[in-house]
Amino acid sequence: QKEVEQNSGPLSVPEGAIASLNCTYSDRGSQSFFWYRQYSGKSPELIMSIYSNGDKEDGRFTAQLNKASQYVSLLIRDSQPSDSATYLCAVRRDGANDYKLSFGAGTTVTVRA
Amino acid sequence: DAGVTQSPTHLIKTRGQQVTLRCSPKSGHDTVSWYQQALGQGPQFIFQYYEEEERQRGNFPDRFSGHQFPNYSSELNVNALLLGDSALYLCASSHTGTYTGELFFGEGSRLTVL
């Protein structure tokens, strides 16, 4: 079983629609959760972090975390062509001497104008 | 404020050769992590350096080694290259004292092994 799994893409949405991305993780000890955006040929950049159950909103982005279900999601509202990228879910255990992030394979989103 | 810089950006090697990749962390950061990203995959943790020591290592063979210098910059060395080592190698920096899991990535070094 992979540590972090994301819904397979690609995901194509029309401009102005909501893009919904899902991620599940296997390690119940995971405490920190992140969404990174990676444009084609570029490096990942952090767009959201979430640490406690519930929703966290930042502009057009909303992250949702459910630790009991080991599930984290990202909603992109009013999708724009500039949102076309691969979105990587990452988790961290936060234990002593455990600093690594475990990434999913990513979901590629294409926003159609 | 310079971000994370990596060199070289692209390189081509043949099987069996050795390669050294370099990374300078973002100003104010003291910790460097290296990740390998194969085509179509997410980044995989190789190791992390802090205070010039390897602090944590992922599931990579001993052919992968590294170093951190007093100025916090870092090198990744890969010996006896295999075709499967072809990937984008990402350096990420952070500050241990304020670390929350946010990593700042460089643009990567794309290695092709022929």
C-alpha cells in the first residue's frame, strides 16, 4: 500500500468551475498535511497546509482534513486557466527525528477556457 | 532574496558514471533535503542534512550520498549510475527552528542516464 494516494487524473474542468482533489494516507501517525502545486517543468510550491480536522480556506483554495478517515482534499473554486498544473498531496508524521514529507503521485488539473 | 539554487540544471551521464549535484539553500535556512522525482511520480525523500550531518535517510541505496558545508550548501553524489536513476533531483530548504513542514524547492537538476 502506498503511503499517500491521490485520485488519478487528469482532471479537466471548465473555467469558473470547482476542481476537487482527493488524497488518502496510510500512516495514522501523520500530523501535518500539505498541498503543493507543480507547473510543468517547474518545482513544487506550497499552496496550502492543514494540521487539524476540518476546513481551511485561503482565497479560492479550501483544504479539508479528516484524520479518522485518513483523508485530505483540496477544492479550487472559480478555477482559472492559471490553475492548470499538477497538485501534489504531502504528509508528515511529525515524530521525533522524522522530518521527511511523503508525497502522492499527483493529480494533473487542466482548466478549459 | 535568493531562493533555493541548484546546479547544473540539466546533465547527461552514462551508466556506471558518477554525478555530483549542488544546492544552495534559501537565505536564512539551515537545513537541506534532497528528493528524487521520476517522470509522472511525486518526489521521493532521499535524505536531509542539518548541522553538516545526515539527519534522516529515505529508502535509497548507499550509492546515494551527500554532504553539507558550513555555509549550509549541500551536494548530492550518486555513484555507479543506473538507467533508473534518470529523474529530476530536487533540493528543498527549511529552517529547523521554525520548521512546520513547509519546504522551499529549487528548480531541480534533471539527470538523464544513457
